[in-house]
Amino acid sequence: MTAPVILEADEVVKHFGAGSGWLSHKSPVQAVDGVSLQIRRGETFAIVGESGCGKSTLARLLMRLLEPTAGRVSFDGVDVSHASGGALKALRGQMQFIFQDPFSSLNPRMSVGKLVGEPLEVHAPELSAEERREKVAELLRKVGLRPEHAGRYPHEFSGGQRQRIGIARALAAGPKLIIGDEPVSALDVSVQAQVINLLGDLSRDLGLTLVIIAHDLGVIRHMSDRVAVMYLGRIVEMGTAEEVFATPLHPYTQALLSAIPSMDVPSKHQALAVLGEMPSPSDPPSGCRFHTRCPYTRAQCKQESPKLEGQLHQVSCHFWQDIAAARKPTTLRPKTDAVEARFALYKAATTGGTVIHQNQEPPERN
Amino acid sequence: MPVSGTAKSQDLASADALLTLKDLTLRFKGQTNDVVHSVSLRVRQGEVLCVVGESGCGKSVTSMAIMGLLPGKATQISSGKLSFLAQDWDLATDCLPTEVRGREIAMIFQEPMTSLNPSFRIGDQIAEAVQRRRGNSRTEALERAEVMLQRVGIANPKQRLRAYPHQLSGGMRQRVMIAMALANDPQILIADEPTTALDVTIQAQILDLIRDLRDETGMGTLMITHDLGVVAEVADTVAVMYGGQVVEQGPVAEIFNNPQHPYTIGLMSAMPRLDRPGERLAIVPGTVPTISNMPEGCRFRTRCAFATAACAQRPKLRDVASEHEVACHFAPLETHVKVSA
Ligand SMILES: Nc1ncnc2c1ncn2[C@@H]1O[C@H](COP(=O)(O)OP(=O)(O)OP(=O)(O)O)[C@@H](O)[C@H]1O
Ligand SMILES: Nc1ncnc2c1ncn2[C@@H]1O[C@H](COP(=O)(O)OP(=O)(O)OP(=O)(O)O)[C@@H](O)[C@H]1O
Ligand code: SF4
Ligand code: SF4
Ligand SMILES: [Mg+2]
Ligand SMILES: [Mg+2]
């Protein structure tokens, strides 16, 4: 945890639909409302929260695809909140985006070679055409595709392969940091695992910093070092993935985690009720924004907005200590040895092990 | 030694079965291979059957065939027997009469927007469905609509009855669809990825609702999903499909605690685990072949690490435990293969 900070948000705010002055009747959408965080070089940082809580908006602010209404975003110690022109172009090379939808995010009329080569033209104009082709081939190999795929078009590839093309394209700019907005949620489990492994390899081998937005808490736990939980435009809890998953302190985080479908069968699942649905971000509740759904609300919650407090594990709730004290720890039931043994056999066979059959022919059965 | 189960395949039509599908085989015209091949499923009273499998494996097509909703001109059903309410239909020639479909079976579609009428208030749409099937008064029907909206977790249901579909978020529209489908206490619910687009908190509420109705009314459910977490939560029985075929099926505890088909094992070990963070995930190598490139014999063999030449023969579903069937020559793996590093 001593790596230097690469990306920092300081009280960042983004309101949409404000600004048409006193004639405007609509209240602005407070998509992101005072978020501060520090992302360290080489870590994988995850942002979770319900649909509409402001994850994508925050990601776009961090990337400087959006300009903040207030607050500051710094990359490598430099304030980039209002960067433009050459500074912005340079920043784009440093930070790349992977989109959720591998189907619509790639131009169908461009060949894979062109898709991956295009960022090189912008960010490494010094390369000759031949060098660029070499580099494209290398990038394709890095993401598990083949150099000869360069001549083909996106529609000829499966979802997982298209997501790899998107990743190769992001890598082409030579970024230090990649932000993925739901990068695996459109993929089937089997293919999702391939892309998760790939992202893990890349972050380790290239020392990349990853910021991952996902709604699948299993994916988040698997991939991330640290997690920020967002609710209605604010961070309500932040800490190492290990701590947040083992001892969630905020009632909202507790509810989210309890709603993860368990993989235990028979299921002994008891989801904590989160009452009703998320209020509109254009008219958020007073005080603690979670008070309309929190099972522990008291009078103070409606008036005073709690601050994000703590050092390594931060939480924004007036009563987190009382709530944490009353909470029963959740335990994961281990899988049976027989299942683990079969999983191990499968994994060995699919990662280069040699499969030896007792008999090549299946046994006679009636 | 495979344990010989007590259940025989004839049991598929056992007394408490609400709906059985036998041996459904179909292809789309102009294709050279079956998209769905010899699929048999059974939903018993008060039971949730989950059908799982990768995108394109034929889950939706199977459910549409049951409902009789495939385009007749473009589809060629070569076999398939449907039994429901003590009646049989030969799907190769017949389909469920509309009134049975409407009254006794409710369906939630994968694409919710297509099934709500944009120009009517949602309260009126739900109430109309209630009145049509139950003949209640309009006031009663609207009350029922309000109760259902509440049960799918929509706040201020009374006001929301007056909303038009476009005024709701995608997640909310999906919940309205679910409310509408369940408003009439159907005998069978067919739900195609009903919670995939929803947040986990809302998903938990919907799954609770489905479980409650199962317990209260004995409703049977055929739920299509590719989320194994959802399966663990609600399923009583599970059918795993690959390439248009059922490769493994059985009680949920068997599927999770004794998965035998290499594809099932692959799917399960590819799921990120809360108790093993960061560990490299197992994968199912490659991708699903297109229907025209499906191999003969075991359709999984182009991606299976355990395939031999023998797998060019199609493995039949066979019992490996009570009511647990697997279509693989070499299941359970540990008795037939060893793996050395
Ligand atoms: N360009 C925009 N103009 C107006 N409102 C916007 C705009 N972009 C986002 N919003 C609103 O800001 C809020 C936060 O949206 P955002 O897309 O950041 O949420 P999210 O957490 O990414 O949700 P999801 O999980 O559904 O992707 C929402 O209420 C959304 O409708
Ligand atoms: N009307 C049609 N004409 C031709 N092919 C079709 C038609 N409908 C579906 N298919 C094909 O049939 C196969 C099975 O499709 P189906 O929609 O049942 O998949 P699925 O298992 O529901 O997948 P998903 O998880 O993506 O919903 C696919 O290869 C699909 O492309
Ligand atoms: S501050 Fe109050 S309303 Fe907010 S989370 Fe804590 S207890 Fe709940
Ligand atoms: S029959 Fe052969 S190819 Fe098919 S799953 Fe079993 S081992 Fe693999
Ligand atoms: Mg988003
Ligand atoms: Mg489908």
C-alpha cells in the first residue's frame, strides 16, 4: 500500500442539467456529489453500487471524458480537471477505457488490425507502417488472439474475443491505467473467466493500474485490491476488498453483500431487506442519503450528513459502531471434498495437464 | 462405478408433473443441423426448474417452442410431446391453444420492452390482464395490480399505477412485467432471464416473490438463466444445456455437490469464488461452435479436455444417481481418467 498515488479525485461533483439559470425548473441530477478517492499505481480498484448511483459518471470524470462541475481530478500529481488540447490528448494516452458492450463499441467497418493500429497512429506516430504492424501482432498475441486475426472484422468474432480486441485497442495507446466500465458483464461465465484472467495477467505483467466498475460482487471480490461502494452519488464505504467483504461496516454494503446469491446448496440464504428503491438523484434525501432505506435510521440521520471517516477502511454512517457490534459474521460453507477434487481435475486438464484415460473406449453400459 | 439410480426415464411423466416436454427436436429452415436436439424437461407442482447454459445454447428457443411462439414458417419441429393439464400435444403438428397459454401459463420474456404497450398506463395494463383472466371488477383488478407492484418492490405503487412505460427505468419495467405475469396465479411460470438486468437487491426481492408463490399456490416455474448464483438460490431441479442438448440434469443439490459433465464442472469452476479471491479461474476453452459447425457425437467434444475418439459417438443421458442424469461417456471423471502435470 505504499505505491504512489496515480489518480486522485478531490471532492469531485458532477451535476447534469443544471446551469440554464433561474429559468430552469428542473432540479439538476446530482450524479456524483463530492467524491474523494486515491488510486495507487499498480492496484486494481473497484467501484460498486446500484444502477444509477453514479459509477459510470465517476469513471468518466476520472478519465476526463467529463469535466467536473466542482472539485479536482489529478493524474500523476497534475490537476487535469480542466485540461484541454495537447494536455488532454497526452492524458488519453495514459488512461484508456474498456467498454461494457463488446458488440457496439467496435466500429464494424474497421478490420481488427485497423482497430488496434489506430491508437498507435495517434499515440506512437514515430512508428513506421511495418513497425506498427509488428506492434499490432504483438498486442493481439498479448490478449490471446492471433496475429492473422488482424485482417478480420469484429462480426467474425465471439463476444469474449471482441472484448479482447477492445482490450488490445486500449493497450495500444501504452496506458498506465485502464478503466473498465462493466468489462465482463455482457459475457457468459465461461468466457468471462477468460477475460478476468487476462485482465489479471496484464495488470501483473505490465504493472497496469485497473479501475473496474462491476455490479457482480463475486467478480469484484475476485479482481480487486480495494473497493469503493457508492450510493446516490457518494462513497459510503471504502477499503481493501478483504476488509469490506469480510466486515462490511455500512448498512448499505451489508445489504448488498447479503443479496449476493450464495453458491451454497441447499441455500440458507437470508437477504437483508433494503426497503423500496433508490430515490431519484435529482432530489436526494436530506442528511444521510441512505436514510429512506436504512433499517437503522434515527432522527439524526435525516438532518446530518455523515462524513466518510476512518483510515484504511472508511465508512460514512453516524452509527456504524453500534451496527457493526450487533452484526453476526457470515461464514462461507466450504464445498465438499468430492467437488473440489473434480474442480481440481478439471483445472489440471484445462491448464496443460496430460489426460490419461483408463480406457479410450467408454465402458459398456445398459 | 456409476451408481445406478432409482428413477427411470419413464418417471419423467410421474403423477405430480405439471408440465413435461419430451424429446423436442427442431431446426430453423435452411439450416443443416438441429438447434434443439432431443430435449426433455419436467416441471412438477411447486417446483422451480432452472435451465442454464451459455448464450445461444437453445434456452429461449426451447421455451418458445413450449409456448408455441416460434415462427411456424421458419421452424421445423421434427418431434416433441408436450403434456400439460392431463392433455398431450404433439408439437410437430400442434401447439398449445391460446386460451390455455394465456390462462394457465405466464411468460416473462427476455426482452421486456417489447411486451408492454407504450401508450397505456401500467396500472391499466396489469388490471386488464387481471380482468381478462379472472373477470374481477375494475376496482378489484386495480387493487390486485397495486399489491403486485408492491410485491415486486416498486415504491409508491398507487402513484406508479398511473405511469406510462417510458416513465420507468428498464429495471422497473422488468418488474412491471413480472408483476403482470404473476398477477393471475398461473399454474406455470416460464421466465426467460427474469432478473439478469436487475440490481442484486431487486433480484433478491424477485427471487423471494417467486419462492413465495411457489409455496403459496404450488406454481411450477421454468426459469432460464445463465447465473449459477440464481440457480443455487431458487432451483429445485436444474437442466444444463449445451449446443441445443441437455447434457446434465437433476436435483439442485446433486448438480452443485456432484456435478459430473465436464461442461457443468467447467461452468462451475469458472465462477469467481468469494472464498478464493484472486485465484486463477478455470475456463471452458474456446467458444461454442455455430450450429452448422456442431460436431457429430458429443457436441461438447471440440472444447472438452477429456474427449477421445469414442466421443464421436453421441453419449446418451444416463442415471448416475437418483433422478440425476448425465450425457458423458467418461463421467464421473475420477473413475475414468487421471491427469498428470
Ligand atoms: N449525460 C447525462 N445527462 C443527464 N443525466 C445523466 C447523464 N448521465 C448520467 N445521468 C444520470 O446520472 C445518474 C448516474 O448515472 P450513471 O450512468 O453514472 O449511473 P451508473 O451507476 O453507471 O448506473 P448503471 O449501473 O445503470 O450503469 C443517473 O440518474 C443518470 O440518469
Ligand atoms: N428465428 C430464428 N432463426 C434462426 N436462428 C435462430 C432463431 N432464433 C434463434 N436462433 C438461433 O438458435 C440458437 C439458440 O438460440 P436461443 O435464443 O435459444 O439461445 P439462448 O440459449 O436463449 O441464448 P441467450 O442466453 O443468448 O438468450 C442460436 O444459435 C440462435 O442464433
Ligand atoms: S447514517 Fe443513519 S441512515 Fe445513514 S446508514 Fe447510518 S444509520 Fe443508516
Ligand atoms: S462424451 Fe467425451 S467429449 Fe463429451 S463431455 Fe464426455 S468426455 Fe467430453
Ligand atoms: Mg454505468
Ligand atoms: Mg435467450
